[in-house]
Amino acid sequence: MNRRDFFGITAGSVALAAFQDNAIERARAAGEGVKGRKPEEVARDEDYWTEIRNAFTIDRDVINLNNGHVSPAPRPVQDAMRRYLEFSDMGPYHTMIQNLEPKIEAVRRRLADTAGCDPEEMAITRNSSESLEIAQMGIDLKRGDEVLTTNQDYPRMLTTFRQRERREGIVLKEISFPVPPPGMDDLYQRFERAVTPRTKLILVCHITNRTGQIFPIRRICDMAHARGIPVIVDGAHAFNHFPFKISDLDCDYYGTSLHKWTCAPIGTGFLYVKKSRIASTWALMASDARQDSDIRKFEEIGTHPAANHDAIAQALVFNENIGIERKAERLRYLRDRWAHRLAENPKCRILHSQDPAQSCGIGFLAFQGVDPGKMHDALWSKYAIVTARVAHPEYDGLRITPHVYTTIGEIDMFADAVEKELRA
């Protein structure tokens, strides 16, 4: 590299960094530019999404279609976390513990407002697994009590209840459902039929981490509550993915990660606990009896960084400037672009629902006579395309999860690569 090339790259990097520094303002301005237009129309406006995309510092030599595992944070979120970390290290007791840690209350209020619940029902955690295990391990159950869920729920959550089976003698009852299912009525009826007098708790995904199937949560909660059964909702992939409010679901517990669709720092999430359930739910790590009715007892994990949870606020602002309706339509549009094309190939099977009420940005691609593992490996090694291999006893394939920074060109390159491999 010669001197001119070096300084050219350096100047370009500085210019890009400066461009990304005002990413939130540019996102807000872009939103004003499309104000009044239908979300499904904005979903196809590449000029608008270019403004959103420029807030991210991702590696453009890789096409990341596995945002369902963990998503990158936009530059303003990264910058906020760096500032908080640097300030923490100036102390850290008086800087982190006395100054930054109390700011969690402002984050709690913002999160609760976005989620649609009382701030006193919102515990800030490190991820959905921690959130859900707090609820799963904190509810009193006796030997022989049944917990009802599906065999497509997240493996860690199933493992949690299986440990309680071994340790306490509870019974984990798993129901199956086809992918894609006939409809929401079918999903509801499968839960309703499986309830018995011994059913004491229900765990259900808001949207599954596998095929992106959305469940009729409010109907399941109403049915369960009529029988005196509490409901834990696994919302790991739902929050800031598509529009909803927790208050509309009427669930008892709701856990999610914020480093997926919210693009908050890695290691952030929240647990919602209905106020009437807080006192009767044990904290995962010990809390004092004085905290019995305080949502903060679920945050007792010992010394931890304040930077992660304080930077959540920047991620919420970034998402607010996009708007959840626009975001959901964009994610669904990107998914449909590759899915509709590959559905015409006789070697491909689309296992996510085509019904907008039952799905959003998560798509699932299975194959006829093709090893999904080999396809996954070929996409990475030959084309630098990241996907998620998801194997289940009832099906096998690739989970495809683009994000707001994903381009139409990248989606088309993915479809091109799959078709090329299928011809090989």
C-alpha cells in the first residue's frame, strides 16, 4: 500500500465515522422524509434504508443472515457504551456504582414505555435465557405438577424444566405442531386440548426461534387464566421485531433479549413480571425479604458493568426513529424476497408461515434431497454468507434472519448462491 492509498483509506474511514456519529439525527430526518407513507411502501424504499444502514459499522465483506442469534449495535449505541466504560474505569466505585448504576432507573422507564407495562414490572437482565430461567425456577411447583410447552421451544428453556423434573419430580409435557401450521386456531387448540387438571404452568414462545412462528398469545393466556394457570412467554425474538404491547398479551411473565432485534449492547435483556406475581416468584439469586414485592430483586446478580444497560436507551431511540411498523414491514419484505423466489425451486421447501399475522422477518429454508449442513457450510466457505443451521427431529434446514441494515442486493446474492449450489 502506498502513501496515497493509506491516507485515502484513512480519510474515508474518518468521513464514515463522522457520518455515523450523527446516525440518530439522520434516521430521524429520514423518517420525516417518509412521514405519511404506508409502511409497506417504505419497506421498498432503498434510499430510506440506506440512511438506516449507514449507522452500522458491520463488515461489508460478509453477508450476515444470522441476526436472530445476535445483532450488531449501530454506531450511536457503541459510542454510548464506550463512553460509559471509559467513565467507569476512571473510578470505578464512585463512577460506575454511584453515578452510572442509578441511571438504570431511566432505562427502566424507557423500556417499560416501549414495551407497554409499568416500570415496576420491568427487570433489566442480561438476556432472555436469564429472564426466563428466573421465572421458570422462581415459580413453586410440586411433584407431579405438569408444565405445558411445545417441543419447538428454545432448548435452554426445555433443559431448565428437565432439570426441575430430575430434581423435584415435576412433569414436562411437550406438544408438537406442524411447520407451517394450518393457522392460529390450530395452535390455540393444541394447547387447549393438552391442558389437564395437573397443568400448573404454561411456557409458550411469542415467536419461535426456529421457523419464526408467531403464537396467539392472548388467547392462550385467557384460556390458561380461566383455569388458574400462569403463563411464561418467551419473547426472545419478538420485542422490536413486530408491533405489540405486553399489556395487550395479559401474560404473567415475559422474557426477551435486547441484543437481537433491538440492537442494544450484547448482554442485555429484560424480564416482565405481572405486579401480582412478583411477591410469589423467587429470585434466581438470593434477595432479602424486604425486596419480596420489588421487581429489582430479579436484578440481584452481584457486581456487573453499568455501561451495557445504560446504553440500551440509545438503542431505543434509534428504533423509535425508524418506527416499529416500518421496521416489521421491511423485515417481512426482505424475507419474502428470497422466500418467494426459492419457493419456485423444486428442491426448496419454505417452512415458515406466509400469513403476516403468523410471521415476520424470520424465514426457514428446508430442502428436498439436499444436506442442509453442506448447504450451510458452502454458503459460508464459498460466498461468505452467514446463516443458521437448525436441526429438529421433525425437520432440518436453514434459518434466515436479515436485519434493517441488510440490502436487497445481499438478499439476491443469497438466493443466487443457493440456486447455484442446488445446480452443482
